[in-house]
Amino acid sequence: GVDHVVEVPQGAWPTSCYPDYPFDGDELLDYVEACASGEFDSYLDRFLASLPQGREEF
């Protein structure tokens, strides 16, 4: 069974949750380029650093 349900506004970002918000094409391209070039760790570091303070670590 389900133990918990958590609401995360824009939780599908950078993909979309139609009709609530569109995908973020620029961010998706950055992600794809980072994966293709072997720079995913750097991308992830930048992404996590951009989160508001107080968020739990992923």
C-alpha cells in the first residue's frame, strides 16, 4: 500500500505536467548535452546548488 503522498509543485520539471506547465526545453537540452559529453556530475552539482535552501538532499 501507499504510506505517504507528497505534493511537490512543478515536480515534473523540466518535463511538463500538461496543462499545468510546459516542458523547459533549455534545461532539457542542457541535461542531454551534459549526459552526452560525460559532464553529468557537473550538471547535477549545478542543479542541486540552484535549489532553495532548506530542501532535503536527494
